[in-house]
Amino acid sequence: MLLFTVSPLLLAFWIRGEEKVGSIDLVGKLPEQHLLVEVVWKPKDLARGLMYRESLPENQGMLFVLPFEQKAVFWMKNTRIPLSIAYMDNRGKILEIYSMKPFDLTPIPSQSSFVKFALEVNEGWFERHKLLPGDQLTPKDTTWEKLLLLLKN
């Protein structure tokens, strides 16, 4: 696995064969609200998510960038790790948070129709880091708008 950094946006890439997955730091208003997330936006990566992984480090997660604002639905097919998911709007405001159990095929739909991002972390991470619906997460050293523009290229 190779890690390198590009641009002042601090967007890092892991190269796995032909596949590239970006990673960014997300921060909240408190020092302990810091998270390194893989960013997925391509359809095959959105569909795979955290399936088949054995573990997830405590302050890491996966950020799903949806193609447009919408009602979102996630489930835990082939996912071994107990997770929490936050549905977020296009500015990184947490709209809803849910717990998800390993291998549970029950759909977890958002109530909001304005979900642009879904953030998966270890179960209970939001509670342990004092994040609630209405709180904001921001990409470190950039904006949500710049991140979305970068992903379009």
C-alpha cells in the first residue's frame, strides 16, 4: 500500500492496483472530534462500503458521497463490524444517527430527503465523541464544496 499527499487540500490516495480511494480528515468543534475517513463516491465503491473488513480503527471511518441529495438507505450485508451511521447534508451537518448490527439486512433509511453524505464509524463513536444531530463536521484544510469539485474531476 502506498500513501502520498496531493494539493493543499491534503487529499491522500491509496493505490490498490488500478483502484484509487481518497482519504480526508474530518473535524468537529471539539478536539476529540477528529476522524480520518476513506471517501467513496464511485458506484462500485458505494455498493461495497465496509463489507468484508475485519476491523476499523477507532478514529477512522468511511464517508459515502451520494450522487445527489436524497433519502438514503444503508444496510449491513457482508459487514462484520458493528457500526454507527450519520446521514449528513451537503454542508456536513449531521441530520440523523443510527446504530447498525453486523450482517443485518434490515434497511436503515434516512428520514431526510437532503442526505448528501453518509458517514460510517465504529458503533458508538458519535456518542463517545459527543456528536449529535445538528452538529457539524468539516473537512480539515478545505470545504465541502471544494471536495465535491475535486471528486467530479
